[in-house]
Amino acid sequence: MAEELKTLDALKDAVAGQAAAMPEAQTETPREPVRDALGRSYATGKRKDAVARVWIKPGTGKFLIRDHKGKFIDYSEYFARPVLQMILRQPFQVAGVSDQFDVVATVAGGGLSGQAGAVKHGISKALQLYDPALRPALKAAGFLTRDARVVERKKYGKRKARRSFQFSKR
């Protein structure tokens, strides 16, 4: 085969011939929307030790968070810091669908920052399940990738993960 391909044009023709010979099953099929009987899309988001279950449905932009006690609270009360509220609105702004979806999220574990990141991850995944056309924008912004950074575990013989006990000569 190496003897046949002596020019770049011959190589291009050979690659084009192989692409045409590929079966239809290996070509990418368009994604279909995933919705339940109530017209909602569901996704789980994770960040640090926090886990968020997120449901989105078409609406007016209502945003409720269910905390560990089971109470539904508006997101601006639960995430009081403006930075955390901005993090939650990012997927909608990137996708260009601000105030078009109602969100209900259940959060557990971690702190407020981790929970905000988990809800953002869940919203992004639910948006791309609801409307697959939004996937390229969310993927380019990096919202569909789980941030794998977690706290390193404490090792025995150490005060923290890597910090040693204070040395005393006497």
C-alpha cells in the first residue's frame, strides 16, 4: 500500500474512499431531546463534595433550591453572595435562554461554593438534554465537564494532607 501512495493527492483520494466506505452506523446521529412526561429535563451535577439534582422546564425564570431540610427557597436567599448567583445564571446566558426556564434543584453536601458549582453543572447538562442545539455553546464554555478537583485526603503521620507536625529539636 505504501508504494501506491506516492503523492499527497493519492493519499487524500485514498482517505476519501475509506470515508465513503464507512457504514452508516458509525456516523454520528443527531441527538434527540430527553424529557419526562411533564416536559422537564433532569440532570445531576457535581462539584467538590456537593451533589445537585436539577430539573428544568419552560417557564418564566423561577429558580427554587431545596436544601437538606426539605424546604424550597428562592436561589437568591439560599445563595446570598452575588458571585454565587452569577455562577448559577451563567449557563442560561451562554446558551442565550435567560428567563425562559424554571429550575428546581436539590442540593446536598459540601459548602455553598461547591453547591453552586454543582447546580451550574446540573443546569448545563439538563439544558443540553432539553435542547441538543444548545450543546456546542455549553461545551465550548466548559460547563459540561465536571470539575474533578476535590480535597486531598489526610495521610497518617501528618497533621493535614501534606503538612507535617511542627519539628522540635528540644
